[in-house]
Amino acid sequence: MAIALVTGGSRGIGRATALLLAQEGY
């Protein structure tokens, strides 16, 4: 699921999610 969210990194929320996951260690 994380991969799907990161895939939408181009969008604002996707980017925020990617950063959040990165902090969590995912």
C-alpha cells in the first residue's frame, strides 16, 4: 500500500505521505 501512496508523490498529499512514511522507516 505504501508503494501506491508514494507513486502519487507528484501530488501534494502523496508527497506529504511519502515524507511521513520515510520518517517512519517505510
